[in-house]
Amino acid sequence: MKDLIYILKYLKYYKKDLIITLILVIIETVFELIIPFLMRDIINKGVENQDMNQILLNGCLIIGCAIISLVTGHLYSRANAKLVTSFSYKLREETFKKIQTYSFANIDHFEPASLITRVTNDVQIMQNTLAGGIRPSCRAPIMLIMGVGLSFIMAPNIAWIFLCGVPVLAIILFIIVKKTAPKYSILQKSLDDVNLVVRENVNAIRTVKSYVREDFEKEKFNKANTKVMDVTKFTFRVAQLNQPSFQLVMYSVTTAILYCGSLAVHNETLQAGTLAALLSYILQVLNSLMMFSNIFLLINRSFASSSRLKEIFVESPTISENLNGIKEIKKGKIDFNNVYFKYKENSLEYVLSNINLHIKDGMSVGILGGTGSAKSTLVSLILRLYDVSKGEVLIDDKNVKEYNLKSLRDNISIVLQNNVLFTGTVRDNLKWGNPNASDLELLNACKLACVDEFLNRLPGGLDYDLGQGGVNVSGGQKQRLCIARALLKNPKIIIFDDSTSACDMETERKILSNIRELKNLTNIIIAQRITSVMGADMIIILDNGTISDIGTHEELLKRNEIYQELYNTQLGGVVDATDSSK
């Protein structure tokens, strides 16, 4: 319940709409409850005494109450729609904003598919709970209190009968809630699994088709989908017992009241109009109990979703932002002092150990190492995508934690191997680097990244539509566009994380040569190909998370066995014909 209250606190942004909605429901319900009281007088005073004036007066009052109830009900529907849609909009917005504050370590706590389900399906469930819960949660107590009160005022000797049905209804509701409550958490987790399968299949559709694994993927999806169906079927089957069970109790109570009331009317201890009004109130009381049961089921359904959404909000970003920190990187000098890093605090081993590294501003640095040697992890610490476990990373002799996080990342560009292009034109994607860039600046960046070699062949040039995820260009073209985008930031430090792997060696040589000619730009190149780093001022060899050696191409070729093996394996003794420095 605490989780639900935590999520509903976002209603505070719409207090006015909430108050208006509640007032309208109260007015609608009160005037609706007055009608049976007026009907009693029509029968008792008007029909039995043949008093037409009494019939007309009370008839007009009933019509007036009905019109007021109808109008307020309509106004409530409009106010409720505004409140609910605004609430769900705010909840989605705040959830997404919170996710944007996460570091990579925070993201690792959640499956991407689970985050998508929470922002969409779980928020939708909260919206449905609010949409279907406000009216009955407000009407039910009013109907119960006024209905019971007026019933006992009019006929205390008969009104007590409906109390016999209350414990039965309570037991039924308790059993239903107990059976369904645990299933809703399982249902939401099952939806996460379905989203995960769909997401993986769509992202890897080329691999699936090339390996002819469509049947395997279908089976995997059917397994996840069947679990959702089975849990949903059981939950709905049990929840649907609510209405027929409550109706059975209601009609049984109504029958008993009719029987006892008829005897009382026959014995002239109760008037017929009073019995008619009493029946109306008893039905409304029982209907209010039905509303209470529906509210409990709605709330029960929302417990799992509110808990999952709260998990997002209470997750504390592992990287704290220094809002008043340093705003600018002036040179681009980088130092690693006794750096140790592991992804989780309780991990037994460090991913990076005893890293001591000093990179001068404007220097070109190459990083080589086998798969799993933590090359990408090393450069992630520069941007504070992760924070070090021990030691410190300095830029311009200042700890990276002293920088404003946004400014730090604004002054550093990183180009990944598997880069992402967004739906839109070439121009739209390049302007991620600099939203205010002119066409001349865009074209200059394209020239440095060798995008100009194919840009003119694209229909529309800068206005060419890349399609979703850049599907309309090749892997090498996509990498070059991402490099151009990174250069448009005019960074002080640029990092290439194996980001020319899809380019041919001649194109790679041109790009790296262009980058190294830029002044006042510290560039770090992570690569698998030795030709990518041969022209660097300094080459770092990483081995199992530690620095094996540091030197120039010539120095490492003379003394380092790992570098010698890479050189002989990749180049087979070929002399610098493909040297990227030339």
C-alpha cells in the first residue's frame, strides 16, 4: 500500500482537478440518494391519499434531482479524463527523467525490456486504476453511510437484514484478493520476458534469418507468451468470481427484505412507499459494497505496478552530479592514479587494477589488448560513465568528480563500435554533436570523417533520410557518420572505441590521419588492428585489466611479446605500408 501511496503523490500537481472531480461525484451521489426518499412520499402521501399536488411536487423534485445528478455526472467524466491523462503524462515524464539520471551501473540493475514495460504498461495500469477508482471510492462510502442511515430511520425492523450479507461479502472479497495479489507481480514479470524476446528478435533479425532460427525464436516467444496467457487466465478467472458472488448475496438479501417487508405491509406495520424506498436504499447499500470490492480489485492490480515504478524512483544514481563543478576542460590532459575498478562492490576481483597512466594534452594514444582486457571500461571512467572503486582519474589535474557532469561529457566525445543513428536525416543526426552547427560546419566534419566520399551519392545529401536506426546506410558509413557527429562537439578529448572496425584500411588511415592533425585535441584510439595505433604517440597494452606495457610502436616492437605477436599475426612482417600514421 505504501508503494501505491508513493506513486499517487504525483496527484499533488493536479490538486485543483482532483478537488473538482471529488466535489462533482459527491453532488451527483447525494442528489441520486435523495430520489428514493422523494419516491416514498409520492406513494405514501400522494398515491394513497390521492393528492395530485403532492405527486406533482415530488415528481418535479425527482426530475430536478435526476437532472442535477446527470449534469454533475457528465462534468465529472470530463474532469476525471483531464485528471487521469495529466497524471499518467506526469508519471511517464518523471519515470523517464529518472532513468535519464542513471549511470551505467544503475542501468545494469534493470533489464532494458523491464524498463520499457514499466514506463508503458505499468503506468497504463496506474492510469486505469485512477480512472476506474475515483468515482466508486467516493460514491461507495457516501452511498453506504446515507443508505444505511436512511434505511434505519425509515424501517429499523427490516433494514438490519442487509447486515447479514456483509460478512459473506467480506469473506468472498478476502479470498479473491488473497488468490490474485501474488499473480499480478508474476504477470508483470512475464510481460517483461515477452518484451525481452521481442526486443532481442527485432534487434537481431538479420542474425535470426541468416541462421534460419525463426522457428526457435517463435518457440521462445510462444513460451513467454503462454506464461502471460496462463497467469492472466487464472487471475481473471478468479477476479471474475467477484461480480456473480456479490450479485448472489445481493439478490438473496433483497429477496429476504421483500418477504419481510411484504409481511409488514400486509400487517399494516409498514407503508408500501416506505418499502419501495427501503428496497432502493438497500440495493444502493449493497451496490456500494460491490463498488468497494471492485476498488479492492483495482488497487490489488495496481500494487505490483506501483511497486515496480517505485523501484525506479528510489534507485539512487551511483554517480552524483556536481552542479557547481568545473564547466570547461581547457587542455585535455588525463591522469590515472592508482585506479582500481569493479562493477559491483561485492565482486571478488577488480576489472581494472593498479592503473597508472599519464596522457599529455594533444597527445595521440592507442590502446591494444585482448577481448575482456577492460579497454572500454578504462575509457568509460574518463567520462564518468562509471566511477572508480579506488584511486582517481584527473583531467587537467582536477578529479573528474569536480567537474559538472554535463559539462564534462560535453567536452569529451566518444565513438563506439556499435554506434546508434536515430530516425531522421543525416543533418538531424549530425546536429546531435552541435544543434547550432551551420551546413559549412557539418560538411567540414563530414570531410574529416570521410563522409564526403559517399554523402554526394545519397539522394538529398544532408537531407537524406537514414531510416530507423540508420538502416539505409552500411556499417562503415554509419561509423563515419558517428565520427563526424562526435567531431562537431569540438571536444578537447575524443575517444574511438574500435569505431573504425567496419571501415576499410585506407579509409581508416585517412580518418585517423585527419584526427591527428587537429590541434589541441587529445585522441584515444581503442583498436583490434595494430595499424590503427601504429602512428600514435603512445601505445598502451592492456592484459587482464592491468597495464602490461607502454611505449611507441618502435619501442614495443622491440621489447613487448604481446605487441610482437599482434604485429606478426596481422601484418606477417609487412613493413609500414599500411601504417596509419602516414
